Amino acid sequence: MYFVFEIQKQDNGSCTCLVYHEDSWDYFQAESVYFGKLQYAAISTIPVHTVMLCDAEGSVYGTKTYDRQGKAEE
């Protein structure tokens, strides 16, 4: 059983956590959702935008954070 978490932190410090899950997902379906969420996080204007792929036992298979707070574009 797999979960994709999307964590969004705003400039004012407030956070939102979105959880995506389907009981029928195998690993590859969950990974597809993970990468789909990352494609939006990569170009979002949210100051700190994290996406994680985890299973029900707490293993983390992927995590990526885009931290735009006080960082110049490269």
C-alpha cells in the first residue's frame, strides 16, 4: 500500500499536506503519481514544495523538496 504526500509551506509559515492513495496501486502506479506531482512542484510558486512517496510501513521511496525561500534562481 503506497501513499504520495504533497507538502506546501507558504511564506507566512502555514502548511498544507495533501495525501494521494488508492488501495489498488502497485509500486509503479504510485511512482507515476509521485512523478506527476513533482512536475507541478518543480514549477510552482509555492515557497517550499515537497513531494514524498511512502508505503504503509513507513518506508520512504522518494522525496524531493523545492525550497525557494531566499534563494536566487540559477
